Amino acid sequence: MKPVAFQDQETLARTIWGEARGEQHMGKIAVAHVILNRWRSDRWYGGAKIEEVCRKPKQFSCWNENDPNLSKMQSVDLNDGPLRLCVVVALEAIAGTTSDPTKGATHYHA
């Protein structure tokens, strides 16, 4: 397993929040696994950190400079219940304690 830095964990959680905070729990898990599937795939991002996968331009809209939720996502803190849930989802996905509902997918759409 590749090492995962704190910054990667935090960025994964914020990306889940930015992309799926309004989704049911399984939707959040799916977003986490799509990101991790990209990270683990040498075809897509060989050697990259999770943070680089999440912040790659035009991949996850929540990180786009013109996204109206970008500043909210960057400033939200752990007093926010949905972010706390996204942190748990991120850590569980990294640890491999949730199964991948996407069956290895590297992309998704609503």
C-alpha cells in the first residue's frame, strides 16, 4: 500500500465534501473510491499523491477556481457535521474497511 500523508487524508475528505456532501452515505463512499482508484492506477496518476489526484485541473469541480463552493470547502472545519462524516469515509476508504461500490471505476457522473 502506498503511504498516505495527513494532507492527502484531509484533501480526500474535503473533496468528498465538495463533490458529495448532499449525497447519501454510499455516494460519499463511491466518490472516495473513485479518487483512490485513480490514485492507485499507474495508468492515470502513477506516483501521484491523493492530493494531486484531487486537485488535478478539471477533474473534480469542487477544486476549480470558478466553483462557487471552493471557498466554502477550503474554510469548512470539523465543527461541520457533514465534513466530520467525510473524514470518516475518507479514513475508512484509505484503510480498506469499505468495499468499492464502483467496482474499480475511475470516473463517475451524477
